[in-house]
Amino acid sequence: MMKEKLLIVDDEAGIREILQFNLENAGYDVECAASAEEALEMLGPEYRLILLDVMMGGMSGLQMAYVLRNEFHTQIPIIFLTAKTGQEDLLAGFAAGGDDYIPKPFSILEVIARVKAVLKRTEPSADLSSMVEQGAVRIDLEKKLVYVDGDPVAFSKKEFEVLALLASHPGQIFSRENIIDELWKEAPYVLDRTVDVHIARIRSKLGARKNYLTNRTGYGYVFNVVD
């Protein structure tokens, strides 16, 4: 069985070595980059997950995540590693397209557990239809692509998952708690505000179709096709 391949991006050699040693012992194929710039040169479809330091010299981890989501259009899961643990830092990480957020200093056992959890919940789902079409929005669940009025629009991995969840159940109201339970069930530290940030970004990217996704005050979010 082929090992799942991970990429560690951190400008501290000691952290790279510790993570690589322990993740390889846990059964993963691990490669490292000392900077975001180096990681972008290495990047390929063989990587299943990126462990990404936020604060690095040169391009930051948040900037790299932005490039991955908006220029490379890749949905590779990202776990941020950072010494910054404030709520705004957390929200910035999720808004940049992160799937999880591990504060430094960290426990190796926690890192391995988080890696396993993110990989598990980002496995392709075999029981889903490959296409969801609602009005002018078409979602390719297999290729992880979204088309609005026939034009491709780039979504981060978590934005894609939120949109796909709501669009797959048109007319059904999802509370913030419902969405967190569905899409962040393995991740701690997820706040209601995190959902709001993702919804706001999704509506912005839907452009003229943003009214498909609305907030029912006091209840939650719903996807409905409107003229």
C-alpha cells in the first residue's frame, strides 16, 4: 500500500526534523521545505497534506495558502503551525484556506492525531453524486470545481465543502452548529464566527448569484435558487 505523502514547510530546521522523524515513524512519506517559496517549487499532486508554518522569513504561511487556493487552485489540505494563538489569528488561518490550526509548542501525538483526522475527512467520498447543479451554480464534487454562470470560480477547500453541503440540500436550513458538526467535527477551536467568515467569502465569489445563499436570522444558512 502506497504511503500518503506529506509536505512540511517551516523555516526552523529543528521543527522540520522532529516532525519528519515522527510522521515517518507513523507511516507517512514526508518531505520538507525551508520556505514557502521552496515549497511552491516542490508542489505537485502527489502531496496529500501540507503542514505549514505561519510566520516565516519571506512569504508567510498565510500568503502561501492564498497562492495555493487562488492562483494554483489546489485543494490540498493545509494544517497551520503557529505560535500566534489569538482568535483573530485563528480566523485568519481558516479564512486563508486552512483546514486545521495547531498552536506551538505542540505535542507530537497531537500533530499525528490532527493529520490523521484531516486526511480522513478529506478522502474522496464514494457515495456522492459527482455533480450538483442548482440554477446558475454547478459543482463538480469529484474534480472539486465550481462554475457560476458557466465560468470557473476558485474556492478554498473549506469554502468548497460548505457550498457543496448547502447546495446539495436546497431549502434546508443549516445552523452554524450543524455546519461545524458536518465539516469540522474532528477539529477543535472552531468558532461560530469561522462559519460566518466562510459564508461571506462564498457569497462574494458567487457574485451576481450571491442571493442563492442567505441567512435566516436566528436559524442559520440556506441555499435556494432565486431569480
